[in-house]
Amino acid sequence: MTQAPTQARTVKLVYFAWVRERIGVSEETVAPPAGTETIADLVRWLKTRDEGYEAAFENEAIVRAAIDHHHVKPDAVITGAREIAFFPPMTGG
Amino acid sequence: MTQAPTQARTVKLVYFAWVRERIGVSEETVAPPAGTETIADLVRWLKTRDEGYEAAFENEAIVRAAIDHHHVKPDAVITGAREIAFFPPMTGG
Amino acid sequence: MAMTPIIRIQREDFDLSAEIAALTAGRSDIGAVVSFAGLCRDEGGRLKALELEHYPGMAEAEIARVAEEAARRWPLSGLVAVHRHGLVAPGEQIVLVIAASAHRRAAFEAAEFLMDYLKTRAPFWKREHLVDGTTGGWVEAKAEDDAAAQRWD
Amino acid sequence: MAMTPIIRIQREDFDLSAEIAALTAGRSDIGAVVSFAGLCRDEGGRLKALELEHYPGMAEAEIARVAEEAARRWPLSGLVAVHRHGLVAPGEQIVLVIAASAHRRAAFEAAEFLMDYLKTRAPFWKREHLVDGTTGGWVEAKAEDDAAAQRWD
């Protein structure tokens, strides 16, 4: 029997405000490595990519995340997510 | 020596809403008898005048009073008052 | 207190936008404007109109005292209170309160304070005129309005 | 819930009176309309404009969720939330919330709830543009805004 080819899981990321500025793009599609299960895992991987990500997530506790337009916590599972967003605490209103 | 003539002390009274309706006039100037010191004294005297006043002050506790446009309690002294008002609890707004 | 409250008792309707514009025109230190408009309800179709009686002179004076108290309690940039008298039909406006401040919490609290006190302290009385052509009774004061005002004591 | 909240994210200014008129037109069951307008302050003359960035799609969705929560908590006749994005100059309006109800307490509370949650949950970010021509930093979130929102938990 042949093994099914491992399909790289891709997800769209969007960034806002100073998170966007530090990373340098407003959106991108990435393929996190196998084992990237949660928002925290994803952040850990992103920080290894370059110093822009490292600066953006310098203080991980302050950056907020959303999956498919819903606020989530770092332990939220990203499986099946279409769009994941990272942004600073909100200052609207 | 002659005694100074007793000058009848007069005061303007104004009434509102159902207090006005029961008494039958919206304002009048009265000369309460000597010894009428407080709002409570004044109400006691007014109730003796006729059944309209009696009906208006049937439940004394509910009728509010004001002296010269300021809310007052029944024990307020009326000496020097230019205008005393009686009315039901307020229902504006 | 640089701020002078605007207080009016009038028979005519009022224009909320115009009142706010007068309060904020040419200013850039105001961050929050809270307005309250009280409207006449038809009480399930029963009511043709409300008749509002007031005590001229004292109505203005009492609202002014409440407005001054609000200005002492909160840092306000502006305060407006307009109350109508006479006949008001369902859907029409009865009372307007506007509070402006640098920050929203002060504006919200001052506006609600002003309304709570206005309800229980301003000398106005409402009488119902009914759809069936009769004149209904005087509206009774509500214990919940007294309770609302007492929250601020 | 018969009431459908009106939610808009837009670059253009808004007209408070028009929004209230749309909410109350033809109705006679509304007794209280509370509005909040958030204005851009010049921060003592330092600020030329605020730039408002938002997350399209999520901004509308999040405000809708907050509005639905308000409608569950209070008996509301109508609810409006309008938030601008782009550049806003001092004195201009940024955000509008309107809550209508039969009674004033529900309208006041719902409007304040909506603003408190909107401040902390709606994905908007402010950046300062200064009078000296430079772009200032991103406005920092305030602990007092989180505290305000937590009052309702």
C-alpha cells in the first residue's frame, strides 16, 4: 500500500495596527509545520521566521488573536481555521 | 400706650395638578391665624376651610410643598415666605 | 465652573441635533456626548395625548439646581435640559437631556443622574387624555423612580 | 427578538437625528432614546487627526454579537451602532450608539453596555496624527476600559 502524500495545511493570516507594521505585511498564507495545533503553537513557530515576527510577538501576552472573526485565547485549536488574525488590544469607540 | 394693630400676615398659595383641582383654585392669598408657623400648621388650618381643602390634604403625607420655589418638608417654617406651593408627587420627565 | 447649563421649559418641540451642535460647535475638547430623549407612549393604543402641567419659575429653578449638582459631581463640558409642557401626542418628544464631557463615563452618569432627579424633583405633572375622548387621571408617581434617584445619594 | 440592530462601519460621517428618526418613525411604544456620540478630541491642541484602522468583516460581526447580547439583557425597541474608519479630525464624530426602549433605565444601560464592549471587543485601532506633521504612535488600550466592560460580566 502507498502512503497518502502529506498535504501541507495552509491558513490565511491577517495582521492589524502595530502587529501588521512589525511583521511588514497585512496578510499572508502560511503552511505551519505538523504539530501546530493551537494559536500558541502558531505564534511560537511564527517567531522563528524572522525578527519582524519576533518583534510583533515580543510580548505574546499582549497580542490578541481571532479565528474566523471570533476572539480566541492562546490555547484555541486552529484546526479548520480559514482566517487567523493577530492584533494589539483594541482601541476603538 | 396704645398697642400696635395686629397686621394680618398674608401669603400667596399656589396649587398644582389634583391638589389644584380638589381645592378649585390655582392660586390665592390667605391670612393664616397667628401661631401658624410651619407648613404642617398651614395645612392643618387649610383643611378646616372647606371640604375641597380637606380632600386635597386627605393624605397629608403624599402632598408636597415648596416655599419660594424650593422643596420643603412639613416642619419647614413659613415665616417670610412669599409663595407657598402644594402639589402631588412629581411625574415629569 | 466655566460650564453654564442650558435649561428651557417650552411648549414647542425641540431638535436634538441642533442642541448638540450648539453644545459642541467650535470645540475639540469634548470626547463624549450622551443624550436622552423621553417620548410619549400611547400605552397600547389607549392614550391620545399627555397633558403636562408645570410650576413656572420653580421648574426652571429646580432643574438648574440639579444641573449644578451634576456639574459639581462630574467634569462636564456642557449640559442641556429641555422639558415641554402642554399637550404632547404619542411618538412626540417630552424631555431632552444632553451631557458632554471629555470621557464617556462622566457623560453617561451625568445624563442619567439628571433624568433620575428631574423625574422626582422637577415640578411637572402628567395627565392622560384617552382615545375614547375622556380625560383620564393624573399619572401616579412610581416608587421605582424614587429608587432610581436615591441611587445617587 | 423582533428588534434587528442596525450596525454600520463606514468612512463617512453620520447624522444622529436621521438615525434616531429611522428608529422611532411611526412608533408610539418607545419611551426612551439614549444616544452616545464619541468625538475626536485634539488632546490639548497636539492632535491633527485620528486614523482608525479596523478589521473588515470581524468588526461588523463582533459589534453584532455585542448588540445581540444587549438585546438579550434588556427589553429594547431598537439599537444602532455606527463606527467610522479612516481619518477623523478633532471635533468630528467617531462612533454612535443609540438604544431605544419603553423605559429609560434599559435604554441607558444598553447604550453604556454597548459602548463599553465596543471599546474593548470591536477590532478597531487608533493612531495619532500630530499637528507637527509627524505620525504619532498607536493609542494604547486603557485598563479603565477593560474595567468598564467587566462591570457587565
